[in-house]
Amino acid sequence: MFIVLGVTGGIAAYKSVMLARAFVEAGHDVHVVPTEDALRFVGTPTWEAISRNPVTTSVHDDVPEVRHVALGQRADLVVVAPATANTLARMTAGLADDLLGTTLLATRAPVLVAPAMHTEMWEHPSTVHNIAVLRDRGVHVIGPESGRLTGTDSGPGRMTEPDGIAQAAFALLGDAPQHTAGTTDPGPATTPLPAADAGETRAILDLDGISMLVSAGGTREPIDPVRFIGNRSSGRQGVAIALAAADRGADVTLFAANIDESILAAADAHPGIVIVHVSSAADLEHEISVRADGADVIVMTAAVSDYRVDGTSDQKIRKEDHPDEAPTLHLVQNPDILKGLATDRWPGQTIIGFAAETAESTEELLERGRRKRARKGVDLLAVNEVGWSSGFEQEQNTLHLIDAHDDVLRTVTGTKRQAAEGLLDTILRVRAR
Ligand SMILES: Cc1cc2nc3c(=O)[nH]c(=O)nc-3n(C[C@H](O)[C@H](O)[C@H](O)COP(=O)(O)O)c2cc1C
């Protein structure tokens, strides 16, 4: 594979020598594109010797090869490590006054960035904004980690070690690494990270350390021992969110409301997911409320019945017991679980609701979504259109993601896994605020 390794001007540039070597040793064609500042940290001879390819920073070298766009066009993957605050800002603005800038604009390959900087720079609103914009465009971000920084400082901002970046890069290429960075002998093959659907492998552990509760499926409100009031929610979208979050490093508890075993199987087998089976709205409320305090993010995709039967019959209701007229079911309102979670949330906890709505137009759908988000008080509401033939029991989904300012932050369309990845990216964006 053709890998472009962008290197920018931070001390961590020396670690990217190991990264370049890991790529070369795994059999990839590696083209290092440093910035001018990066060359003050590690020089051209080192990059050329390690990558075995010529290295330049300028768009004016190798003009007959149209190098300023050729590298980006040919790339299967572009990795920027370390990515300085300056380069992240330049990427966000789309600046193209050096070879790395033109390469990043000319590529349609996946882009993986490994930020490295002091904590103050990483937490500055400009950098927070830039990272959110880049994530939203589909750029993969790995790290930074917390630890020792340049000088005597320590805190969040340390570049992920080359081995971690290499694994994420290999996973994006759909490729298991042959060697790990820093080794010269062929070591044991590194275990590939958990795979998502074909073509959708995500290995960036950007939810590492996050505890997430996800509810999925549809509640059942008993009428008598054999009958219930239910809904058509299959649980596929919620299960896809749980799997995607766990693949990205989150500790997930999945509240499964009446989901078919075949849909739950992958979640059941995932080491990062604990499944709690629930049936009625009351079960769900109880199980989720005892765990809510420990969660960083709660995603409520389950279709929860607004009503339950007042006075469930202990015996089957029989026709012969009502010979003259049909029995009447008295319904009472269930507690609003989502609103309760949003009301009781602690600072830093993020609550996401789902709304399956029928509507004549997208405008009407979004208006209903905005009203529902305000009623529930959640940080983000994912609205999807449902009808007799759309939304339920399908592999595809469209989610409009409405934030607390009534803005549609993103509309994601695709498989339920792709919708899940888009939702998780947006949750990170909301949390970065
Ligand atoms: C010793 C030293 C270490 C630096 N380390 C970092 C760093 O880790 N991250 C960062 O964003 N900037 C760092 N800088 C500042 C960048 O080098 C500077 O912003 C530069 O303009 C980045 O250019 P580039 O993004 O084009 O490579 C450092 C500067 C010096 C002198």
C-alpha cells in the first residue's frame, strides 16, 4: 500500500521515525512529507534512509511528476504524526502552501492524525474546534494521551506511541501488521482489532475510558400473561451503536429490550459490552437508573412505550368471560425515562435521545425533532423518519442530529453501522464543547 506520512514540527517527530520503519517493515511504500519546521527536529537524510524514498517539503520539486497532487492521489492512507496545533488549524482551513497541505487536499484516502502538543494548546478552544471540524469531515484522530510532555510538564497532549498509531493505520488499511514499531525481528503477529462491517473497520480508540449506556429494542407492556402492547423497533440501530462504541474503546452496557438473538449475537460476543435484558418500560427505568450515575454517555435508542395497562390481568383474558362486549384496556402514562435522565444528569454527562417520527417533509421532521429535544432537555437528539415501509427492520438509516442550540449538526445516511459511527463522532464533538 502507498502510505504518505506527514510529519510536523514537534519534538515527537523523532518517534515518527519508528512509525515510518514499522510501515516499511510491513511492506508498504512509504513517502514522508515533513513540514519545514519538522525538518528542524529530524532531518531529510533520516527520513530518506528510513522510508527509502526521496523527501521534500516543497511543491516546486519534481514538477514534471506533478508531485503536489500526485502523492495525495496515489495514497491509500495519509497519516500525520505528530500533528501540531498549527498543522491541525491549517488542515481545518484547507491551506495548501507546502507539499503536506496540497497532499492533504488532493487525497481521497483515509486520513489519520496523531496530535501532539502541550495541554494548554490541546485544550484551547481553537484546537478543540479544529479537531471537531476535522472529525466531522471524517478525519480519524488518535490520541493524544496523557503523560510526560516536553520539558517538565505533563498532562493530556502526548502523542500516542508509534505502535498504537501503526495499529490504527493498519486497521484503516484493513491490514494486519506484520511487525510492531521499534522491533526489527518479526515478532508475533499483532492481533487485529475487532472488525466492524466490511469496509467500515474503525480502530481509533477515541472512546477509550468512556463508560456508555445504550438502550435498544422496544419495550413490551403486559396486558395479561400472554399478551402485550409493543412496537416494531428491532434494536438494530442501538446494537450497531453499542458495537461501534465498544470497537472504539468504550465500556458499554447495552439494555436490550426484546431483541432477537440473531441481532444481539455480535454484541453478546463482544468483550467490551455487557448486556442487561429488560422487557417493560418499568424494567428499563429501574435497570438504567441504578447505573446512570457511573456513565459518561447515555444513548437511548429503545422505543419505550408511553403508556402501560392499568391493572395487568394475572389470568389470560378470555372471550367467554366477555360474551357481550370487548373488554376495555385502561392505559396510564409511563414515566418519561429520557427526560428523567436528562434532568438528573451530572455536569459532563452527555444524554442522547432518539425520535422516530412520521412526517410529510424533512422540515416537518426537523421541527418535530427540535420540539422533542427541547421537551426532553437532552444534549443531542437523533431524529429518523419512520413509516409503514421505512425506518424499522431495515439495514439502512438516516439520522438528523439536533443539538441543544437547535442546529442540525449532521445528517448521516448509510448502514446502521455507518449511522452509528457518525453519531459517535458527533457525540465527541458535543462533548468537546
Ligand atoms: C522545541 C519545540 C517543540 C515544539 N513542540 C510542539 C508540539 O509538540 N506541538 C505543537 O503543536 N507545536 C510545537 N512546537 C511549535 C511548532 O513547532 C510551531 O507551531 C510550528 O510553526 C509548527 O509548524 P508545522 O505545523 O508547519 O510543522 C514546538 C516548537 C519548539 C521550538
